[in-house]
Amino acid sequence: MKKRLILILILTIPLMAAALHILGGQSNLVVQAQASFQTPTPNADGQIIYTVQDGDTCTRIFLLTGVTIDQLITLNNLDAECTLYPSQNLILGTVEPRTATPVGPLPTPTTPGPTPTPFEGTAQLCVLLFEDLDGNQMRSEGEFYLGGGVVSVNNRAGTYSETMETIGGNPDLFAMECFTADCVAFQCFEDIPEGNYNLSMGVPEGYIATTSLNVALEVTAGDTILIDFGAQPSSTSITEDSPDLQQGRSPLLLAIGLILVAGGAGLTFFFIRSRGKS
């Protein structure tokens, strides 16, 4: 009788431990499938960089960023197993660096006379911030203008410095054929002297930029320069299940765990019943 008791205990304890381990592992899979990800801002070269954290895998990064495992391997020259190590910088994608495109009349060249007089004219620089919800760096239908951004322009000679705040609203309510703060969402710096300038944008709290925040530009007398910036809410929640869960692997592990628990319970019941008969 004692030998039978020892044998039953030897069989029951490992089965129960294995079942609890599998069920606990499945719970961790579900928890890890829920995460939040802050979209990185492109660097000066237009690259979107992600820094690998402890415990990261290519599957988890795919769930966080939407960049497929094949793209991660191709963009970062990874091996076929997509091996990662902590603090590794991964390229998630590349966007075109922001450039300023002058719009409007260009200065008309004049034939120099015997005693030319330098022309010291001014230009107009207009800036717009929009809510880039789809992250494509272009304002799409349904994306509003975003107020509360702080834009500043400074010339490299240190003789000009101005700052103003962007205004927001529904694009359908603005008349886009004029360039004054009274009728459009563009905020304009007037009477800017010729020269080389740095333009920078500070997005409102709770948002991150989807475009470059700094633009270097050359201003020529008579120019009207229009530049737009994009920003989106700073956090995106991931609620999709992992590919393994969608393919049915986790339900299989759950079934195996339940079978092991049932087996352990059955052996325990058999032992108690046998002892009662004896």
C-alpha cells in the first residue's frame, strides 16, 4: 500500500507542476501581447530608429510598430532567425528629409549698371501644423490643423529672431486662397530680410512629430515660403493578439494543460478511493 501511495504521488506532482507552468506561460503571452508604443521621430537622415529592449523579439517589435519581420531583417541585415540583442538600434523605415520649397514670385534679375546698388528686400514665411493621424507626413482628408505649436525662426547672423504660436481648426472653415492669419491656419512671419535661416517647430504637449522639426532655408527678397509640419498623439495602444495566438497555438497549450490537471486530479481521486477501501 505504501508503494502504491509513493508511485501515485510521484506521477501526480510532476503533472500538476507541468500544467500550472503551461497555463502560466500562456497568460504571459497574452500580457506581452498588450503594449504601448511611442512612434519615434525621424532623425536628421530621415531614419526611424527603434532601440531593442530586454526581452524584445522580432515578433514583439512587429506587434508594437507594424513593421514585418521580413522588413526588419532586410532593413537591418539580420540573420534568418532575426536575432536581436539589448540596446541594438533597428531601422524601422526611412522618410524623406523635410525641405523648404519657395512659392511665389522670384526676384527678377536686373542688368547691373555702372554703379549697382544692392537690393535689400524682404520675404514672407508662413508655417502650418496639422494633426497627422495616419503618419504619412501629408495632411489627409479629415485631419485638422493643430494649434498650440510654437514655431521660431532665426537667421544665422543672429540679427533676426521671431516666435509665434500655431492656430488650429477645421480646414473647411479656412479660405486657402489668401495668406493672412485672419483667414487661414498659416501663421506668417512678415518682412523677413534676405539671408540664411533656421526654422524650428515645437509640437503641443501630448503629441510627437511625424516630420522633421527643423528646417534650414535660404530666404530671397520677394519670396513667399510655405512650410507645413505634422504631429500625432504620442501613444498608440496595441490590442491585437500575437500571430501565435491567432494561429491556434495557445489554445492547444491550454488544452494540454487542462488534460494534465485532469489527469493529476484523477490520480488523486483514485488514491483516496483505494485508501478508503483498504
